[in-house]
Amino acid sequence: MQTPSPRLEIRHLMRSFGGQAVVNDVSLKVMPGQVTCLLGPSGCGKSTTLRMIAGVEMQDSGQIYVDGNLICDTVFRVPPERRQIGLMFQDFALFPHLSVGENVAFGLGGPAAQKRARVEELLKKVGLAHFIDDYPYQLSGGEQQRVALARALAPRPRIMLMDEPFSGLDNRLRDEIRDHTLEVLRAEDAAVLLVTHEPEEAMRMADEIALMRNGRIVQQGAPYNIYNAPVDLQAVAFFSDINVIRGTVRGALIDTPFGQFLAPGVPDGAQVDIVIRPQHIKLDLDRGGRGPNPTVQDGVAARGEVVRARFMGSESLVEIRMDYDGSVLKATVPNVFLPTPGKPLWLMLRRDRCFVFRADAGVAQGR
């Protein structure tokens, strides 16, 4: 069986401004019908990568391929309008003097009846067929976003590039619009490259995430793998709050208030960070700290006192100062749990959910 070729492939893209590398040796493949997310903090090179693929920015080196055909290197360059690439940006950029139907038809060629049929087809897909003769100012932000999506899809692009297209929507609408957009994109079988700085959005929409930092892709894979097997401490912290317990390796072991942790292959005297998400700390009011059903994975209980507790809606955030060294750890508990400051608690770590990294190298060592 023949392996399908990527719809979009970029190889070793480089782009510098003022002598500083903004995109540094980025390679990526996106298959037909796949949603890949370029995820990372502002300024990491995500949007510059997108602009090079679109053809509005020229790379210093590297190649861009569509369906196996070279469309751009430092010598050969297919113009942006001939790349069959659709674009969606933060601002919807609809033409205010054109109706919804005319906006969607903008850039379409062919007979008028054929264009009208395509416009009606797409507006029906995005649930706006009855707005075909209205104007953008008559629509809500979410409706304008769907018109922009229909316009971008109208020429049947093989690739859809999306640069933070949902950032202008309020939280109430965002999830609904994202899910609807994803449904329409999959139906069109476009390869989608989405840029965002929001981990939740990437986890919700992407088949694959490419995590960027300082112009490079530092980790790439399915959302589940990126979240549960992060490459370094910064990757864990990008997706959630974290607690960090630092220790020194002695005989491949690290002493902590929760017992010893393994650090195989790490030399004696090296500093190691044990990273745990707040939701994976277990709290107990019992003096033994073991609760009614302890497990081996819970390890050793350690005592601390509540600093503060806050109700966050679906969960409570509790901060505890540890007796062991005075450090403060955060734990999240479902529903309402608001112990008073000074209340003693016993903490246990989900060892199977801890990550161990070299503090000086950021390399995962295991759990």
C-alpha cells in the first residue's frame, strides 16, 4: 500500500531580521484533511513561518512543497495567488461595501451561475445561507468569522493557513465557532495549518501539534503525546501550571519530602527538577496522610499548612507551605474545597504523573 504524500511540506526554513534568526531550521509536514497547529508564545516565529508558506514573506533558505511539487526556494518562486492556499487572519478583512455573497464570491472565476452555486453551497455549510444579501456590518463577530471562512474556502484551496482566527471572539462563542470551523474544514479535505498561542485551542482542534520556541520546533506529535510526554520543563509549563521540586542526585536517587525519586544516568551532584501539575497532587486531612485507599503510586505523604485557598469555578486552588523546606506547592481539587489558612494537610504526588528533568539541560530523565 502506497504511503500518502503530504499536502504541505516545508524543509529547513530559515528567516532572519537584523541578523537575528526568527525562524530557525523549521521542517514540517501536513497531510490532506489534517489539522496541524503551530503552537508557541508570541514572537517565537509562528506567524513568520505562515507568511513564508503563503508567499507574502520570502525565506532566507529552505524549501516549500505542495503535493510534492516545489513552490518556493531561494531561486524558484510560485506567486502567492497561484499557490492554491487559503488564508484566514485575526481580523476577518471583509469588504464592507460588498454583500456577504459578494464577499464569498470575491476571487472566484467562471460563469456567474457556477459562482453563485459555490457561494450558496459554502454559506449553507457555515449556516449563513439566509444572510447572502446582507452586509458585514449587519452580522455578529462570529457570523463575520464564518463568512471569512467561506470566502477563504471558495476557490477550493488545497491548504488553509489560519493565523489566530478566533482571538477576536468572546469566550462564549469561541468553542462553538471553532468546532463548526473544524467540521467545515474536514468536509473540504483541506490541509490546515493553524497558528495559535493558546494550548487549549491547539488541543481542541489539532490532529498534530508542533510546539515552537525561539524560532524552532522543539516537539511535535499528537496532542495526547505532547501533553503527557513533554520534552522539557518549559513544554510542561506551556500547557498548565506546574510545581517544581529541585533536588540533587546521589547514587541515581533524589531525596524529596515525598521520598526518593529515580534519576538513572544522571551523574552525582547534578541538579534535577521534579515537575508535577497541580491536579496530580492529592490532599488528605488525615494525620497518616494515606487516606482510605492508598496506592503505591501515591508514594510518601508530606505535611504542610494551607497558605490560601480559592474557588475557581469548577475546581478549587489550594496553596500549601511545606514543612520540609518552606516551599509552596499548588494543588487543584474538584468542586469546592476551601480549608482555612494554617490548616495542616498531607500531600501525596501521583508518581506516574511526575516528570524528571536535568535542571541544567532540560532533558527528560523519566519518572
